[in-house]
Amino acid sequence: MAGNYRKRHRSSNGIPIALSIFLSILLIALTALGLKLREQEIAIHEEEERMIETPYVSNVFDWNNLSWNGDYAYYEDDQWYSIQGIDVSAHQEVIDWDAVKASGVEFAMIRCGYRGYQYGYVHKDEYFDRNMQEAKRVGIKVGVYFYSQAISPEEAREEADFTLKQIENYELDLPVVFDMEESDTGPNGRILSLSKEEKTECAVTFLHRVQNAGYTPMIYNSTMLFEELFVTEYIQEFEIWVAEYGPYPRYPYEFSIWQYTSSGTVPGIEGGTDMDLLFIRKE
């Protein structure tokens, strides 16, 4: 005699009704979760892209207190003193970091990557890990910078995320820097067509994303190009690294690092070297 089996109720697609109801509820829950996560993502992006108007604050340095010893500049007054630094990338190739340290260099800003000025691909600096490991080994303080050619906030976020990935295994002493410069190779540069407002939005998006990850953000450019490329009141929110090759920097607002030459002579590095002063407040 055949067994007495109870027939299961099935939905029209052959799935048991209970399972069908469960799957429907699960789908609704996942959809709601997806919408919530999307809302959170939009909110985060809006937070990163926000541009905060900041009052202009003049720097307080008295350049009568700036002195020179060969290629090296020094600054000290009643409130501030400087330490000597360099910034390097794959352009310097293999660096003898022991010789750099012995020369009196105390900090280095090291390029972690860059976006191509024409096609827009993101690349890691091929000497980044070696430079970071060697600088840390000899006791030189380190910060990092990314050379940007972002043309949208989305690309700026990509650059920030790339940078954060490269530095996740290193302890930084100094900021993470956004460096955007217009290409001097003709009309093919990606950012040439951007307005000041669009470049500023890219900058603040990168910098806020870095800040939200727990790092100190900084923006780099020359005294002249800061006001040509960016809306000044929106970048004053961040630490400033200013480049100007002359007897002293004429950038009128607060800044933390001055790149004072691109042709310095530093033992352990072939060719001319970018040299910098980091200004530190006395306790």
C-alpha cells in the first residue's frame, strides 16, 4: 500500500508558498538595505565634496629671520623654527637614504602615485615602497603626496582611495598631500578645461576623504598657481604646502611647508632635488 503523503501547497512557479513568502520578504529587506546604503553613500559623498568658506588668515613669519647655508635655508624666531626636508619620487630613482639622513634632512614627502595627464590612468610610483621603508629605517619623518589629474569628484575619490591603500601599512608623521598641476605639454592635459570651481571640488573631495580616514590632509601648489587653479577661500581649510623659488615665499596666508628650490644638492641623490622647510611652533 502506498504511503499517505500530504501534498505540499506550491506557488504558481513551483516554489513552496512559505519559501516564496520568505524570499519575497528577504528581497524587500535587501532592497531596503541597498537603498539605505545608497543614501548613506550619497551623504558621504556630499560631505566629502562640500566646500567650506574659510576666512583668510595671514601667516606670521618674519623673513628677516630666514638664513641660508649654501643650498639649505633655515628659519627661527621667538615662536617658530624649521626643519629641513626634501620631496622625492621615481624621478630620483635609487636614493642613498643613509647619506640623506647624514646631510641633515629630517623629513621627506614621498610620492605614492599619480594619474596620467592625458589618458587618466592611475599609477603607483615604482620607488614608493623602497623610499618609504628606507626613510623610515634611517629615522626620517615621512609624509606622502599624490599627483592628481582628476577631472571629477569621482576620480578624486578614486585617487584618495588609491593613496589610502598604498599607505595602509605605514605610519605617517606628516600629511597626505593633494598635488594638482596643469600639464605643460600642450593642449592634451586632462584638467586644462576645468574651471577653478571644478578643480577646487576635486581637491576638497580628495582631502576630505583622506581626512575622514584619519589622516591630516594638505594641498600643494605654487604661490602663483594657488589662486589661478583654486578658489582660495575653500582650500584654506586645509594645511598648505607652498612652492616658490626665491629669497622668501610671498604666499600671504597660513602655510606649513615651503618648497624653496627644485635644484638643491643633497648627498645620496643624483641631480637637483626639491628642498623644503617644515615650520614647527615652539612649545
